[in-house]
Amino acid sequence: MSNLEAYPDEVVSGDVVTAVAPVGTVPPVLPEHQRPVDVAPGATLLEPREVPLGGPRAMLVRRTLPHRDIRTIGAWCFVDHFGPTRGGAAMHVPPHPHIGLQTVTWLLAGDVEHRDSVGSRQLVHPGELNVMTAGEGIAHSEDTVSPVDEDLHGVQLWIALPDADRRQEPHFEHHADLPVLQSEGVTATVFVGELDGARSAAAAYSPLLGTEVRLDDGARAELPLDPDFEHGVLAVAGAPTAAGVRIPVSALVHLERGRRSLVLEGPGRVLLIGGSPFGEDLLMWWNFVARSHDEIVAAREDWEAGRRFGVVDHPSARLPAPVLPTTPLRPRPSIRDRRR
């Protein structure tokens, strides 16, 4: 999925857009409903903001990461929840580029076709995983292929690649047979990393966890956690509770390191993500995850000139890159000191 904002962690308030990334900008004042809320010891609620995917008439996604104050959870650096569309706007994202990340597509309803510049063409269905490792550079497209009157519902995530792995050759993986844990009223599908002995085969380049948990009404699950991980719980349906906190749909609760278990209660569906805190400052601009302004400039120039990223076999014209700001871009730490 393409990020159609030049600055993924920009703040939109009314008609005013404040970019967080350029050097010299003053940290914006978040609208009250977008400010992080400490809801329990070591737990912070992040409310989503709506972003049009492809323009003001396009499908809206609800973004929780990156947030101005909490930009990553482990190496997870981007979380968009979309749908259910209920027959409304569909996903049609033309070819666009990525560097320095992995894209993770997780569907709850509907079907999406992925195409990329290394020759992949793959449908993904609910309960299956598409993961694309961009490395030094790849282009891809994503399109709804479900009938227009059917729901499309899912989550698009990005994983930042560590410096040692971010210049690798791009590649794509599809995993249709993922490990599932079940207990009374609870089903957990592990799509990245390992949970309670169940391990996904998807490639990961830093310690990570990604799991969807479905809970029936009245169901309760106590999941073991790695205390060295920070975690996030994204509510995608129902009225789930995590660590005693009721999470609104599309909101995310960030959990600090040190927890050895997590209690979830239904009814609802959540994505549990986690990982070791990412120790590298990241520069995110448009669809690029980099470390310096010069890297962003070079990637943009290569995309506009038709270099590096290859060609996607797709009927639509590729997306043009936004204009770079007049001030240099700078990398940001994972967590911003809210006392400033």
C-alpha cells in the first residue's frame, strides 16, 4: 500500500497540515482527540487519524503509527486500518516505490491482488499473509478484486529494516498456512514471529511479533509476552479489552517493556504487534524509510527517472513522487519526549 502523505507522521487539524519531518519545524500541537493518553501504568492509548488512500474520494484508512510521540513499536513503523468498506470505495493503489522496509498485508475480509517489479502476482485472502521486503528498492501495486458489494477490511503494516539488512535485494513472500493457537472462544493466528511456541515462517530481520486474536463474547485469553519487547494492541472489530483497557475500534494501545503476559477479553478482534525497541533513528518520507535526507533525495530522483525500482505489470500509470520540502529532512527517534 502506498502512503499518499509526504510525511507519514504529519498532523492534520481542520484544514491545517503541519509536517513534523523537516528540520527547524516546531513540534505541532495535536488536536485533543489525537493526543496520547496514559490509560494505565505503562499503557498509552493512541487514537487514529483518517487519511484518504488515493485522494479525498478514495477509501479512508485510519492510521495509528507513526504517531508524533510514539513512532515505532519494535520495528513496526506504520499501521493503517481500513474498512469494512460495506460496498463503498475500493482499494486501487497504482505502482509506487518502497525502500528500507517490509510491507505486511493482513486481511479480515475481501481479497486483494499484489503485483510487483520482481514479477510477483499474488492474491491474498483473509488469514493469509503477503509480505514484501523492499530492500534497496521495489515497486508494487495493490487492488481489490472482491465484488464491489462485498466488504474489504484489513490492516496494512510496515516493518523498518535494520541498517544491516536494508540494502538487500527485494523479494516477496506469500504464506497461506500460518500457525494457529486455539482455546475456548479464542483463536490466535501468528503471522510474524513467535507466540507460545507457534512460529510464522515469514522472514523477519529483527525480533518481532505479529498476531491476530479473535475473541468470542465473554472469552478471555492470557497470552505470554517477551518482557524485552514493547507491544501494541490494535482493535479491529468488536469491543475488546487489553490489560483492563477497553480499546475503541481502530485505536491502538502501546505497552511498555517488562510485561510477561497480556490479558485480552472479548468480544472482538485485535492485532497484537511487538518487538525489541528499534534502536536506530528513522527518516520516513512518502513511501521511503531511510536514515538521511540524501537517501530520500536519491530514491525520489531514481523513481522519477525510472531507475532502480523496476516496472510493475499494471494497467494504471505509476504514482508520481511528491515535491520535497525546501528544508532538509532529518531522522527521528522511536519515542519523542512528551515533556518538551
